[in-house]
Amino acid sequence: MGYLEDYYNSYDEEGRLLSRHGQVEYLTTMKYIHEYLSGIAEPSVLEVGAGTGRYSVTLAREGYRVTAVELVTHNLELLRAKLDGSEPITVLQGNAMDLSDLPDASFSLTMLLGPMYHLYTREDKRKALSEAVRVTKTGGILLVAYCMNEPTVIQYVFGLNHLREVMALEMLTPDWHCLSEPKDLFELVRTEDIASLDAEFPVERLKLVASDGATNYKREFIDAMDDETFGKWMDYHFATCERQDLIGASHHTLDILKKK
């Protein structure tokens, strides 16, 4: 866990989500959270890998009953500092791959909006998704976020001229799939990887959404927009974020599942 602790002890994840370009991912995720919560009477929400509470605390302040599980101590401290004690939220330190403190079929909506970024083997991903499915009620909704492969190849490998470096380190397969280790911090997947993992569980995919679409290719452009232009950008993004021909090019995706 050392690489992860070191990263989140120094990285301003909250600031990223509050930036203009980071707001696209946040607003998109919240849009779908609200969409699926609206059809549930008295929902109970679990966020696994809650980070600093950007989603969990917001939902608790909206009146939803939330359980927030986070691994990194620094993130937990920042999350708890936001609470005044009136919010209907339970905060726990825990690992996405072992939610044994939580009972089966307890939550209407379960969110993994960060853990899959940092799980490097299929077995670890299976453990995390298995636990999330286990604690979700039958008919309940799961929202699982992923970091995608192609934007890194386009922007980092070629755009920032790291091709020779990553080839020397043997970090690319012959078909251009990035290979990651814990020291690299982020695990990168393709849409077929997500579908293959889903197929192992009693779930039905409802949607696969591009959480930020083209936004991160044009961060400076997005950050410089005035409010009116940014509003139009969000209109465009929401009109295209479910187009499956564009999903793999998004930096982040949101896999929306229903437990059978």
C-alpha cells in the first residue's frame, strides 16, 4: 500500500474534481448516481474507496444514508473533517477486496469509483467486484469506475514523447495494452476487459458511460471556458457520453450494473 499512501498523501484529488475539467467527471458521475437513486425507495448507499468524500459527503448532505469505506488514512482524515455530525453517514477504514464487516445484500446502490484504478491483477479485481456484488441487494445498482488504456497511449506515450522509455521498460504489449505495476499507480483497461470481468458475476450491464469523454485531451481549453461555454460543453458531453463508439477513448468510464 506504500505507493498508494504516498500518492494520496501528496496529491490533491479533491482539487482535481473541483477543477473545471475535473467537474466533467464529477458532474457525470453524480448525474447517474441521482438517476438510479431516484427509482429506489429509502435507498442505502455504499461507497467503497470513498477517498476524501467528494461523493459520499455530498450524498449524505442530500439526506441519503451512506456508508463510506476508505483504505488510505490521510483520505479518511480529510473526509471526517468535512462532517459536522448531522450527516447520516458511517465512515469505515477498509479494503475493497475484503468487506467482511458488511453483511450480504445490505445496500441499494454500491459505488467503486476508485478501487479499480489501483488493482493490478484480474484476481484482485474479481475480489473487489465480488465483494461489491455480495453486499448489494438483489435488483440493486453498482457503479464501477475504470481508467482506460487508449488515452494513456495517445497522450503519455506519444503526446509526451515517452515511447522509447515505455518500450525499454516493456510496459506495452504488442497490441498496445499498457502494463502497470503498483509503482505506476494506475491500472489501465479496455472495454473488453470490463465486459469480461462483468461476465463472471450475476449482474446485468445497464450502461457503460464515458465519464469525461474528450475533456482531458483539452484540459487547458476546458479550464479556460466561461460558464456559458462550459455549460454547452456539458450539453455536448451528456449527448455523447453513452455512445459506445467513443467509450474507449475516454480517460475514465463508469460501468453501471444491476445485480440479478
